[in-house]
Amino acid sequence: MKRPRPEDDDKVDDHKEEDEDSDDFGPKPSNDNEEEDSEDDMGPQPAAEEKRVRKKRRKLKFEKLYLSKLPNAKMYEKSFMHRSPLSHIVVTKTQFVITASVDGFLKFWKKTPGGIEFVKQFKAHLEPIVDVAASACGFYCCSVSLDKTMKIFDVLNFDMINLVNLKYEPTSAVWIHPQKSLRGALAAVGSTDGQIRVYRADGTGEVIESLKPHRAPVSFMKFNEKYNCVVSVDKKGMIEYWSTITYKTPKNVRWTYKTDTDLYELRKKKVLATSLSMSPTGEHFAVTAGDRCIRLFKFATAKMVRVYDENLKNYNKQQQEEDSIFKLDNIDFGRRMAVERELDKDSLEEEKMIPPSNVVFDNSGNFIIYPTLLGIKVINLRTNVLSSLLGMVENTERFLGLALFQGIPTGSDEKVSHVQALGTGNVLASGNALDEKRAALAQEDPCVFACAFKKERFYWFSRREPEADGRDIFNEKPMKKLTNMVASQSSTMGNVAVIHTTMGDMTFVLFPKECPKTCENFITHSKDGYYNETIFHRVIKNFMVQGGDPLGDGTGGESIWGGEFEDEFHRNLRHDRPGVLSMANAGPNSNGSQFFVTTVPCPWLNDKHTVFGRLSKGMDVLKAIESVHTTDEKPDEDIKIINIDIQS
């Protein structure tokens, strides 16, 4: 039989480093010159009055335009349910919202014009999820859990494509490849030894680099795409930079020694970080800490440029001021303060998985958004002014983890263009083509998605106030078009095959609609017991495992019709992930009984071998078979197919 062959890995392009102009915040003194005395004034003059130096109030160009791209509603428009309290929420560049709850469930939602709709749910982990991360391109997402596993998902197809078993409990995860790269690496952090391990994201689960920039376990990591650099914070308050190219201190920043920076700030204050956020422009990053202060850093210089103090003492003082615009009813304020004290107490217990009180930047990098006792604040960084306050009237929810969507949402069956994925923030930040984009802005639907303390819901703020017919959704139904897409890969497309092996079970979804003859051949052979007691005669690590030959040497097997049959290629069925079930052959239209299962993406096999199934359960079994010791590609100990069950 013709054997599929592995292909050489693509070479990674070099990354260019860029310098960034300095951009300090705050008002600057006026540069106006003082008036000169007239030369005609003779004799002694009276003492000159000390002139007051005026300070120019800093303004943000096109501020109204930027604000039109941010939510401003006083109340949340809708809320959606999980079965347990939420722990994480992420918005991808491909306009998906991914939510995670403490019971290990992961839900995918699609942002649509004027709304959001449920797509799919995974029971991703057996124990609480500690982090969820989306790639810069928005195509991939991963989750890591206390069950010592990392799951990787294809966002556009809302499908799990890989499982990596870890030998340690991870504390954080981050994708470290830029948007233009479709294949990259994933960094996961061990909670005990403080090491950062970089894994291949192509399905092999191989550790390609291990580094230890910290002396304590790492709490958070964020990737700066512009500088090809990661900022990480450990549990002792140390902030570190490391390059995703050299895995050392980056050379494209404006400092050489950490003593020239403010990266020791948390350690000096003896406080721990509670969240870490990176600006989409790469200009700044923000750290929230246990002292309720939000520290804003300039990335290039690692200097702290702003501190926002959200200490409860400030709110107490503000509440006592009679003319305060944020003064609350005394009963309401007392209840909120009680919730804050409970939040502080529970935040110290890691096992409770409280959502982080994080900061999010808008696409232009001119505004930050973060949750507080009063609601969700939107701060103009240029003018240092509170632009709006979301959810102040919501007195039963303490909002926490935030995620921001900006852009022009597409319908459920439309593809997301590059401009729509990025939104217009980058265009506005450059100041180009503003007039041409005004029409596009009218179609935008900016949203802030928020978790809440001890709530099984997440909340959606937009530029619209809630409707009168109810805003708390109790039952979500998948939208018709996405349901059809899911169904086309499951029940309506065909049957399910469970391959029982001596190393465990693997479950595959078959595609009889696209490959009727191939599936008929495989299903009939399975029901007739043709594959019973056969072996996986060919196993190649980081490629595939092959079986289905009654002779056990790769030379036997025939179709149910007694000979060979033609290929059935389909444009939506590709060798694009681990767990693809495909036919082995000896050339075009020479299919018999042998099949193989990929363990990594194998695009060079497209239109050469017929794909007729995908793995839906049992990735750990596939990885175990792939890892056995072999001689000349044949396992030293036989791995047998006990039988194959076909289920409707």
C-alpha cells in the first residue's frame, strides 16, 4: 500500500524589532513665552508680579469618535448562564466569545449583529480551569486545568484538536506567535518549580524550550506581539520580560538593567499581582494588585506612568461627601462594602477560582476599562478623565473579569474579514482615513462582557439599554446556521465508530454524506468483524498510526466489493489536525481496507488520501499508541483492534 509520508517542518521567519516613540501621560506646562518689558520704561520699576504659569489641558484627538466605539449603557443588556460560577471569559479576533466555569465546562458563543448566540459546549476538564488563552490570530484557544491537562481548540470550527498531558499543575498559559503565523508555540507555566515550558502547537505536545526567568511560581503571562516579547509576573511580585525568539531578555526595549525600570514596584510594596493585561498596540501593560491599585507601565521603558488607587478607604471618604456625584444610598453602599470584604477574603483562597479584577484596553490603546465597587469604569488615558461608568445601578452584581469586543460583527454564516477582526481601532490610532470609516462605525457593536462574583452568569454591556421583555436568558438555543454546521459534523452526517483497542477506546465521527462509499466500506467491514484482532502495523511518532490490514504487514486487505474503489475527496475534510481518520492507498483510486489516524496536521496528504472521519474522544489513547517503541515503524509489542462498534 502507498504510505503517507511526513513532511519537513516549515522554517520560522525572523521577527523584526521595532522601536516606539515615547508617549508620556498627564498635563504639560504651557510653552508660552513671558512678555518682555518695554525698552521705553525708564527709572526704577515696581516689583514684577509673579506670573502664573498656565498648564494646557491635554486633549485626545477624535475623542468622540473613539467613545462611539465603546459601550456606554448604564445597565447590562443581557446575561447568559453556566451551571457553575464563571472563572474566565475571552473574546477572540474571530468574533467568538469563550467562557469557562469552575466545573471545567467551556462554552463557545458567536458575536452577531446586535446580539450573541450560543454555539457549543465542552466538558473540557475534570477539575477547575486555571487559565484560558486565545491566539493573536483568533484561530486557536487553549485551556489549562488542575487536572494537569492542556486542551487546544480550533475556534472557527469550535472543535477540540489536541490534548497535552502535563506532568505538573499549570498556573497560566499564553500563545506566543503573531497573527500572521498560523502555526506557533504555546507557553504553559508550572506552579511548583516556576519554569515556563514552551510547547509546539502542531499537535505533538513536544516541549521545545524550557526557561526559568522567575524564582517563584508564575501567576500571569501576556504576549506583546509588536515586540515579540512576553511579560510574566510571579507569586512574589516580580515582573519579567522574555523574548519569544531567543527566550532571553529582549534587546528591542529601551532599558538594559532592571534597576533602570519600575519592574520591582510590586516587590517593593510587598503586594501580589491579581491580573496582567497588555495593550493591543503594545505600548503599555497594566497590573492590578492586592492593594487594589492599578499600575500602568510603558512597555518600552518598563517605567510606571500612572497609578489608579481603588482602595476602599477612598470610597468611604467619597461616600461621606455630600456633593459627590457617586454618592450611593447608605444601605446600598453598606451592602457593596460587605461584598468587597468577602471578595478580599475569597481572593486569598486560590481553590475558589475567583475571576480576576482585570484591566482591558480598547483597540486604540487610549482607554482602559476595569471593574470597581461602583461599576465598570472607562478611563481616558490621555486626559486622565473618567469617560463613563457602566453598571452603577446594578446593585446585585459585583462585576469582575472583563473582555472587550470592538468591530463589525458578522452573521453566523459569514466569514470574518481582517478589518472586521481587528476593528477600526488601529485605523483610528494612526489617524488615517477617518472620514471613510464613519459609515463603518455605524455598523459597529462594541460590547463589554463581564463575569460577576459568585454568579453563574456572564453579563453583556453595549450601547443599548435592556429591553422590557427580560434580559436574563435561562435557555440558550444554538442558532440555526451554526447548528447545521455542528450537525453536519455529527449526527446528521453519519454514524459513530468506536475502535476498541488493547490500549483503550477511540471514538470517531464518520462522514457518510461526503464519503458514502468509503464509509459504507469501513462500516460494513466493522460490522462483519473484518478488523477484529488486526494490529496497528505501522506507527510513526509525530505523523500517524496505521491499521486495517488482516495480514498485519501493510500488503493485504480489500474492499467489501472484492477489489479497490475510488477516492472521495471533499474540500471541507482535510488532514488539518490530529485525529483525522483517512484511507491508506497505493496510489489514486486504490482504496481497500487499510486506514490511518493522523497524530499531527498533515496538509501534504490532502487530495491524496480520503478523509472520512475525525476523532471525538480518546486522544490520550491515540497519543499512547503513537508513543510506543517501534522497530522499522512496527510496534515491538502488538497493539490489537479488539473490535469496532458502529453507533447511530
